[in-house]
Amino acid sequence: MDLTTCLKSLLLAIQQYRGNRTTENAAQLQKQVEEVSGLKCDQLLSSGQVLPSECVSGLVELAGSPNTNPTLTSSIISLLAQLASDDDSCEVLHSSYNLTSTLASVVHCHSATPGEPVVLQCLQVLQKLTLTYNTCIFQSTNYVHELVAFLMTNIQSHNDDIIIPCLGLMANLCRGNHWVQMHIKSRDNVKPFYRTLINFLAHNSLTVVVFTLSILSSLTLNEKVGEKLFDAKNIHQTFQLVFNIIVNGDGTLTRKYSVDLLVDLLKNPKIADFLTRYQHFSACVSQVLGLLQSKDPDSAAKVLELLLAMCSVSGLRSLLCDVVFKPAAAKLSAAGRRLGAGADAARGKEDSALALVQWLSSPVEGAESCSLQALSLLHELLKGTLGTDDVPERVVSFVEMLLPVLMELLKGLEPSKGDAHLRKHCLRITHVTSLLLILCNGDSTRSIVSRQVSAQLCLSQAESLLCCCCSNSPLTCVPPGSDNDFSQVCAEALLKTLELMSKLRQQVKNMETSFYRILQDQRIVTPLSLSLTSHNRERVQTGLSLLFEATPLPDFPSLVLGESIAANNSYRLREAELSVKRVAVVQEVPPPRTNTSQLDSSTSSSRGVHSLVERIQNGLELQEQVKDSHVSEIIDVYAQKLSAFAAQERRLQDLLEAKAAALSQSDRLIAQFRVQRAQAEAEAHKLGSLLKEAERRREDLRVELSGQALEVERSKVEMEELLQHNARLQQDSEEHQSLKGSYNTLLNRMTLELEEKEEEIRSLQSDLQQKNSDITGLRGELHAEEQKGKEKDRERSELEETVDVLRKELNRTEQARKDASIKASSLELQKSQLETKLKQREDELSKHSSMIAMIHSLSSGKMKSDVNLSL
């Protein structure tokens, strides 16, 4: 049977039992409750459906009724405990269904028998509801004073079965609820209560000890009792005790309370200073970090919460960094390579840093918060370490090992998986990019980041986030929701990504181009306007820095951004006005009618009784001193008045209990009415939209009807024209008959010509067949020619290769020729120069010869012949 059918049957059984509380109806309702308990009901309360809301309202009402069968009440409380599976469900059960007041009323009804199973059930569910510490327990909550009194009374009892749940619930109520603390301190039995709690510190159960310490820290931390308990002499023992409980606790619940206790103690500056000087701090933190080796996400989440709280103390952060980054650089590098390669994770148990990195990408279901906490912790640790001038080598090695894991975390954004997946991934992107921005502050680590981060990764990430930001809202009018709003989450992830791109645009190739490309995208208006109108200072500063970079760009949509910011501001103003109106309406609604005079008279009578008791005591003292004889008569008068006041007080107490029950029922009815009113408003809104659509369609039909009337008038005119045209067609028909005869004669003549043409077609078909046969032969020849052509192509390719070789040889020969030509030109130049010189020599020689001839012409002929011979 599916869940919807079971819920319908359960609602029917609730209505039947509410109308007639018979044994058969109780048995039927018991059966339906057990059937629903056997089904998986996770996230049932957060679905917002009507059927589960009606069922839970009915169950809460029956559980709070004193006339309900005790066995049935126990089964209903068990089902409600099953529905309170997570923090959101607990918040819904408390705020929407007033389950806390209902369970407190059940405890009050059975306060005389605290050992009953139904009381223990109620205490366990109340402890589960208030464990998140987000549950606001107001002073006006029904039966909460009685619940506190019940807890104080039974904590001082000797029944261990009831003491432990009472201590746990009291620890939850005291933590962060100041009026509960003041109410406990104002009670008469607070000193015996303190003595009982102090005695519990020596209890053999660690759970009892941690519950007791949590209560004492909430009640007495800033008082004299707390100064004695948590002074310099005892605080080191307290630290050792709390660390031992965290490491060797009885279970996950005890570890949670121990972590919460230590977190609360760290909020006190004096105790935080004591912890910085605690000599065993490093050893204790190492043991706590060892808990990260387990696969329990709840334990890991509490350990990471404690470490984050320690990082908030400046003196503890440096000590914590020394413990986390203690391993040697070579071991970190080798282990990082093994982790990146997917090797056995058991090797990571050698040091706490690797165990911390393993939780970043843990495949354990439900470990998303652990991943975000681990990123936040690394953010705080590295911020403190990289802020120094000299970054240790082991930290640089750890960063080298960490970056591949961070790059894997940035991948996997798939919009098709729904908003829940997108929200988780956007939160992860925000934390990862924040950590990368911290790493970019140091020169050595920035270079490592620039080698791992690519422009394409950042660009694709920014494009996907832009699509997510603008997929579910208009561009210029996105309602600025809370910090957990989907648009806000996507916008913050995108802004962090852009801030990282801005940091690395000078170190990473193409990063600057991608950065300016995103800034000029029209869709950047939505996240940028959300950041500029945010109440978070860091987001506003990031938006302003990006706006400063984007304003000079030519395609930046400045006008659209201004309109979007104006729309966001007007939305905030409208929401503020509506909230003021809601408060005014709530103030105008008259409160549930109660007998105020009876309450005042009850208070005054109670005060009168106490004053009378004091006067009687004073009178008795006077009797012992003065021995007045009229004292006995005065005592009788006052005794009668006391009995009358006591009777009146009992009646008023009964009236108060009846009024409280009526108030509880009215609270449940109001909550149910609010749910039904919200559903009715949604339906009314839907009907209003349907009505507007119907009116729009009616207007369209009216316009269409007027058009149809004009069309009818136009059709009448056309009908008259058609009648006239029909008369003309009759005349044409007669002419057609005369033409038809001549057509038949022509048709016969044409038939003869057609037969002749068919004969010619048959002869042409025979010729065509002959041609087809010829074509078949030609195709065969063509195929042969194609084979030859392929052979020729192959030969041609070979020839081309040969030609290429020859061309290369020719090029070489041509180059040689050019070289030879250059040498020849050089030689020719030298030749011309030599010829010129030779001609000059010949000219000189001719001159000399002429001179010699002239000389020898004067000499004898013999001498002349000798000279000629010598020449």
C-alpha cells in the first residue's frame, strides 16, 4: 500500500475515533498508525501537502487529549518521533503543530507517575525537538513552567531511568533560553538542585556528567557558583574530562553534547584563554582529529564544528594549525598522489590533514554538511597560516595535494538534477572558491593555483551559474530573499567565481578575456543587483569591486542594472510595509478570552496566603515572647480565611488547567486554520487568475462576434453579386453547348492523330531498347576505361612523386647554378678589372715603346735592331 492511501485511511480513522471513542475505532486507528510507521516518511512534513498536515494535526490533538487510549497515545508519539527525522521536521512540528506544548501537557498529566513509558517517550521526543537549539521556547508556551518543575523534581530523584532523559532535556532548554535560566534561578529549590547537579559530576556515566556540565555552564557560568566550578584550579580537569568524553564517549549523542559544551565554554574569553595555556591541548586535539577517520557523518560534523569554534579564538588557531599541518612535506605529497589516484584511503589515517581532505569529497550519504564544514575549517586554518610572511614548506605541500581535490569539487553542476542538487553544488562552489581566494593571497600558493585553474573551467562554471540565476526569475525583478534563497545562493557562487577570475586574470592564459566576457553578459544583472542590495557587507563589497571593473566595458548593461536595483529596493519596501500591516492586524485581533480577573485574584490570593503565613509565624513568635491570650482567637480567624483561600485557589487552579487545555486546543486549531487559510488563499489566487483568463477570453469572443456580424453583412453583398454572376453563367452555358459540338468533331480528329502518335511511340520504344543495350555495352567499356584511368592515376601519382624528386633535384641544381652564376659574375668583374688594368699597362707600354723608339731613332741602326730584339 502506498503512502497516500495509508494517509487517507489514517485521516479517516482519526475522524472516526474523534467522533466516537470506542474500542473498535481505537483498534482501527492503532492499526493505521502502525501501518504508517512501517513506511518511509522522510521529508513528509516539508512537502507542504494538505493530507499529511491534516493527519499530523489530528494525531497531535489526540496525543494531547487525556481521554485518548494510553496505548494509542504511545503509538502516536512513536510515529511523531519517527516523523521528526531531521532539523527541518523538528522545527515544523514545534512551530506549526505545537507539539512541544502537547508533549509537555502529556508529561504534566502523568507527572505523578514519571516512570510510565509514555512519559519517557515524551521526554525523548522533546529532547529530539529541542536538540537543534533553533527551537524557540517562549515563556508563554503552554505547560512549559510545569515541564521545568517536573524536570527539576525528577532530576533530584533516585531513578536513573528518568534522570538521564530529564538531564538531556534540561540541558537543551537551558542552552540559549535566558528566560528558562531565569525561571530556574528564581525557584525556591534551586540550591538543592545545584547541589544535586554538582554531585552528578562524580557519576559513573559519562552521559550524565556531560549533561550536568552543560546545565551548570548555562546556569552558573557568569555567577559565583560557576566561577568556583570553572576556575583556574578546576578548568584543566574539566578540559581533560570533556576531551575524554568526546574521544571515548558512550555514543554519538554524548559526543554531540560534549562538543556543544566545549563550544559554549569557548565563548567565555576567560575560559578560552585557559584553553590556550592548557598543556595537553595538542595531544587532545590530535585525538579529536582521529575521530575524522570514522565514516560516521554525525560524529565528523560535530568534530568539525568544534574545530571551527576553536579557530574563532586567535590563540587556538595557531596551535590548531601546528597540529593539522604537522606531517612532513614528503609524506603529504606522496599521500596526495595516492589520494588523487584513488588509492586506499586507509593510508590517510597516518595524519589528520589527509583525513580532513577525505571529507571534502566523501561519498557517504548525508555528509554534505561535513564537506562544507571541512572547507570552512581549511579556509580558517589557511587564512591564519598564509597571513604570515614565511609560509612553511609543509603547508605549500599540503596545498599542492589539496588543489586537485578542490578542482574535482568544482565539477558536476547538472541543472537537470533539480534545485536541491543545484543548491548543494552552489554552496560547495562558494566554499571552494572562497578557499581558492585565500590561497591566492600568498605568492607561492597563487602560482600553484594558477597552474591548476584554467580559464575554460571558470568560464563554463560562470555560464552554468548564470543560467541557474536567471532560469526561475525575470531578469530585472528578482525578489531578494533570505540567505538560503536559491537565487541568493547561485548569485553568491557566481560572484565568488568572478572574484577568483579577477584574482587570476594576470596569471592564467585567456582568463582576462573570459572575465570581461562574463561581465558584459546581460544575465549578470541579476546576481550583481542581489549582491549590491544585500544586507551582507562582504557581498556588497564584492559586488562593488566587480561593478568597478565592469562599468568601463562597452556592453555592460548599466541601465538594466539600475532598474533591477530599484525593483529590489521597492520589493524590500513593500515587504516592510506588509510586515507592519501584519503586525498591526495581529495586534488588533483580540486574544483568546481568559478569566483575567480570576488569574489576578489567584495571584493576589497566593500572595495573601504567603503574607498570612508570615504574619502567623510572626504572631507565634510574639506569643512566645509576650504570651498574648488573644493570639489563639486570631489564629482561628486566619485559619478559616486560609481554608477559604485554599479552596478558592484550588478552584482557580482547576479553571486555569481547563483554560490551558482550551488554549492548547485553540493553538492547534489556529495552526490548522493557518494552514487551511494559506491553502484557501492559494486556491483563491488560482481562481482569480482563471477568472481573469475567462474575462480576457470573453472580450476576445466579443470582438470575434462583432467581426462575424460584419462578415455576415459582407456575405449578403457577395450573395447578390453571385446571383448576378450565375445569370451570366447561364448564358455562358448555352454558348458552351454550341461549342461542345464543334469540340466533338475536333476530338474525333484528334483521336486519329493520337493513334498515329502511339504507333510512333511504339517504334521509338523499340529504338529505345536498342539504345539501352548499346548503353549497357558502353557502360562495360566505361568500367574498363575507369580501371585504366585508376591505373593511369596511380602511374600519375608515381610520376608526380618522381617529378617532385626531380623538382627538388632541379631546385638544388638551380641553386648550384645560381651560385655558379654568382661566382661567374664575380670572375667576370675581376676579368673586366684585369682587362682594364691590362689596357692601362698596354697604354703605358705603348708610351714607353714610342719613347724608346724615339730614343733609338737617334742611335745607330745596330743599336736600334738590338733594342728591337730585346723588346
